[in-house]
Amino acid sequence: MRRVVCPGSFDPITNGHLDIIGRASQLFDEVVVAVGVNAGKVGSLFTIEERIDLVEQVTADYGNVRAEPFEGLLVDFCARHGIRAIMKGLRAVSDYEYELQMSHMNHRLSGIETLFVASNPLYSYLSSSLLKEVASLGGDVSGLVPDLVLSSLTERLAERKRKSA
């Protein structure tokens, strides 16, 4: 069975993420969406469990996608799950520079291959961080996330606003 991992924080999952996951699902027998905590990112909006639930719900139609939590090195996660490839979407040259370094390190540590896929131009500017910032300031982010995620995002931001008032 050919497996690939699509890693990220997915806080929340966007249509850009879904584009990459969907394309991976056409190329591999199984796609594992590795939902993790990135130490460089502070202030997660959703818990790991909530993010996994959202990923599972919005990828249910693919049939060969599952979500798993992970902490630590991605290559260790891959070894535990028998995964030999990582698929990453690239939005811009700056993504490539960072991801290339990660790819080389992952290959050195474990021999795992990284596949880079150019993002759909519709989502080339989109990140979860930017999406949360725009949404928190009242901007319309519909069409950038699945409807289920949009309602969860709107509800969570309203909760936080009530708590801080």
C-alpha cells in the first residue's frame, strides 16, 4: 500500500489544505493527515481533537484519508505508520526555501521522500494564520474554508470575543 502524509497544524483546515489532500488522495492508496502542534505557532484556536474532527469530517468523501495526531519529529511519526513519503503544498518561493531544508533534513534522518506540489493559484496566498486574523477582524472568509469549518470558526471567534469582553 502506498501511503503519504500531509502534515500541518490545520488550525483550521482551509480549502488550500483540502486541495493538496484531495490531489494526494488521487495519487496514493492512503493519505494520513498528521495534525500536530507546531512549537513556532502560539495561540491555537482549536484543540488537537477539534482539528482532527474537522479534518475527518471535511475529508470523509475521499474514502482513503484519515487524520492522526502527532508530536515530535514527523519522520518518527512516518516510521511508526509505515509512511515513505511526505506531500507538501508550496504557495510561494519562500515556502520552497523553508520546505527544501526540511526535506533534506527529513531525508538525512530517515530516507523519507518529500513531494512538492504547487498550490492552486486560488489559494496561493492562504494560510490558517491569515485566515484567522481576517476572520477575527470581521472579514468574510467564506469560500476559503468548507462551510462546516466556517461555522466552527465563526462560533469559536464569537466565544473568544464574549470571554474577553
